[in-house]
Amino acid sequence: MTVLQQILERLKLTLNETKTKIVNAHKGKFDFLGFTIWMAESVKSGKLYPHVQPSKKAIQSIKSRITELTQRSRTIIPLEWMVNEVNATVRGWVGYFHFRNCSFSEMFLNTPNFSIA
């Protein structure tokens, strides 16, 4: 931790020690910037790799946002506007969470209820 603090000082950055913790990814999962990260075993090779997927909080957040955008009280808004708003929201979410082996975010692209055109 002291080495990290020295590097950050040279970069004129500070570390929030109340939010910072050291985690061994080989022993458990941790959340970072909306992703849940852990070491998983490859089905093909049997080797360990860092598995990355959207956190439960991030998934709940996008579900809540889509529910909010499609609630019945918004039926006065033209359907085309609502569809464009939902598409933009989902496209942005997938754009952020599409990372390496994170095929989970592609679920929205392959779900028939969502159009990302």
C-alpha cells in the first residue's frame, strides 16, 4: 500500500483509504467500477483467467431505468421517442459493460424485446 501511495503522490493524486481495500481475487469476488471480478477457470483450457461481468447493482440499475422509461404514465410520449430513449440507454449501458469476456452485456443485444437499431 505504501508503494501505491508513493506513486499516487508523484502523480498528485490521493487515495481514499476508507474506500480502499486489498482483495485476493483468487479467493473471492469483488466489485469495481460497476463490474464484479473474480478468477474463474476456463472451460476449454482449464486455466484461470480474470472473469469480468456487470455487478448485480449495475444490472438492477439498468432494469430500473428501463422500467422508469417504459412506465404507463409515459404513454402520452410518442412511441418512437420512447423507443429511441430506451435504445440510447441500453446502447450506452452495453457500450460501457462490453468488456473482454463479458458476454453478459450482450444479453440485451440478443433479447427480442429490445431493439438496438
